[in-house]
Amino acid sequence: MFNWFDHKLGIDLGTSNIRIYQKGRGIVLNEPSVVVQRKDNGSTEAVGKDAKEMIGRMPTHLDILHPIEDGVIANYDVTTLMLKYFLREIRGGQRWLKGTHVAVSVPTGITEVKKRAIQDAVQQAGASKITLIEEPLAAAMGANLAVNEPCGHLVVNIGGATTQAAIISLGGIVISNSIPKGGMTVDRSIVEWMKKRHGLAIGLPTAEDLKIQLGLAVMTGAEEYIEVKGRNLAHGLPQKINLQSMELQSLFDEYIHSIVEVIRLTIEKCPPELAGDVMQCGIVLCGGGALVGGLEHRLQAELGIPVCIAENPEQCVVLGTGKLLYSLPEKGFFKKNQVSNTTKDRNTIADQLGESAG
Ligand SMILES: Nc1ncnc2c1ncn2[C@@H]1O[C@H](COP(=O)(O)OP(=O)(O)OP(=O)(O)O)[C@@H](O)[C@H]1O
Ligand SMILES: [Mg+2]
């Protein structure tokens, strides 16, 4: 039941998943960022988990939409629709109280237009006051790192589409780097591998299951087999094959190499004192991508620095937005972050997004 007196929310608007924290209640929503619509009239058929379950199984009159790409809004209208839907879910049909405050995480280094689009979409969905928090800082706060101390913490947030490495000290980001690779990159490369090596068409959900089930075996070199079902590309009929975990070694190696490089680059460019702190305190992994079995050991071996996974890594960012809510003064703080709400503004933002996407 929605608590009328705690109308402060934290949102992690991720490419794969959207998570919402409500002050006083904790995490109240965790759903895939997916929407299914009819092609002919654009009406919405399913949102979140229900929509994700339809991937690869849909009739031709339906479209699967991923409104968030690389942590930013790719489809403004569908993002607004999705946010409205989820916010309606968590408030149990009640109207928002005027003055609902929302803290939203955004990737570091995105353009003002993209930031503005996120603010505007959240406001359209019902929020009155909005503040943005950079994702690596939120992740570090959610991982319970002492971000305000004069000590460098290296946090690596591995999401579905992006990986961001950042060094945080004295409550701010000192340096950060990101790459457009995450858990979904592995899923896509597994789909390609199955096509090329086995002539078998599989969908992304099957590839994601394979990644989750075989990750540890690939990392440790254990020999494991798994049955994979798909469609034979030569004769078009369903087929089962036994996939050996080691076959996927090169795909994982390539992915890990990219993560190692982004971490290395971040350490290389940071002040020497902070590099010393990182050497001593180690690296903390956050994001759902950190759950690939054995990843922390591979990174530790490659970098020669201690690596650990935060508790509930996929929740760190949203928990960090939640912590921010507790530190905000009741009045006044949001003023500079408030955005206007006219139709003209909304159209302008949608247009600008369209232009920048093209
Ligand atoms: N147990 C697991 N093993 C391996 N990968 C996992 C596991 N659980 C989740 N993942 C992967 O984590 C990814 C999603 O992580 P997360 O929810 O942090 O992404 P996101 O925040 O939506 O994306 P982004 O931050 O890039 O916008 C998916 O690719 C998913 O397959
Ligand atoms: Mg994320």
C-alpha cells in the first residue's frame, strides 16, 4: 500500500531493468525495461516482466520496445508510458501527493539534452521535483562505501548495456570512464556464436540463460555441458545440441578484456594518491553484470588488485538513490533541478532526442 507520508522515490532507469526505491519502504519495484505494443495502433499490450516473457514468442502484429539504450532515453514517449505504468503500480491506484520528490540515476558524461529528457519523462510520469545523481556515485553509496572520506574508492558498475568505472573520493567522482558493453553484449555474442558454429538460431533470452548458467564454468575452466534448443538454420526445424562451456571461452575473454581495459584506463589517469588507495582497498563490482560467476577472480588475476562484489550488486544504484533521499533537506534543495512542464518543452526534447539518435 502506498504510504502517503513518504512520497520520495529513487529510480534506477537501466537499459535492462528499472528499479524503484521508496523512502520508508525500500525497493518497491524491479522490472525489465521492456514494453510490447501493437504495430497498427500503438496500443500497449504488456510492460515489464510480462513484456520480457514475450520476447522471441510474439505474433507479427506486435513490436518489442526497449525505450532505454545505454542508460539513456532512446524512445521518449515509451519511456514516459513505462514510468507512468510502474509508478501507478507502486502507488496502488492512489493519486500522487503534490510535491513527490524523485532522485534518478544517470550515466556520467551524458549530454544536457539527454539529462533533460530523463528529468522531463520522470516529471511527466507524476513527479513534481527531480534531482539527478551520477550512476557510479549512486552505486558506491548503495554498496556502502565511505564515499565522503578522503580516500579513493574504485567502483565498477556493469549493467546490461554499459560498464562504468569510476574513482570516488570526498563525495564526488574524481575520474570515470565507460564502455558501451555489458551483460547484453555477451548475450548477443552467444547468439552469433550459435548461428556461426552450430547453425542454430537461438533468441536473446536463451543466450542470457546460457551466460548465467555457464559463466562460472567458463571462468574456472571446468568442463560442463548444457542442452541448447533452437531452430536449425539449414532445414528450419527445431533442434537440440549439447554445448560445451569451454566453447564460449573466447567470447567471455573478449568481454573481460574490455572491462579490464576500462578499469586500467581509469587507474592510469587518476592522481597517484588515489591509485595507492585503490591498490590497498581494492575494486568493488556493482550492477547485474557483476553476477557472472567467477568474474571477480578473473579481474583480480588480470589486474593484480583485490576485487570483490558488492552485496546485492544489481541493487546498488537504486539503493544509492534511496540513500540520497535521506540526505536531502525537506524543502528548497530541488529548486535548481526542477524543470518546466509545458507541451512545447516536451515536444522540443522529443525532437532533439530524435535528431541526436539519427
Ligand atoms: N546471475 C547472473 N549472472 C550473469 N549475469 C547476470 C546475472 N543476473 C543478471 N545478470 C545480467 O545483468 C545485466 C543487467 O544488469 P543491470 O540490471 O545492472 O543492468 P541495467 O542497469 O538495466 O543496465 P545499464 O546500467 O547498462 O543501463 C543483464 O545483462 C543480465 O543478464
Ligand atoms: Mg545500471
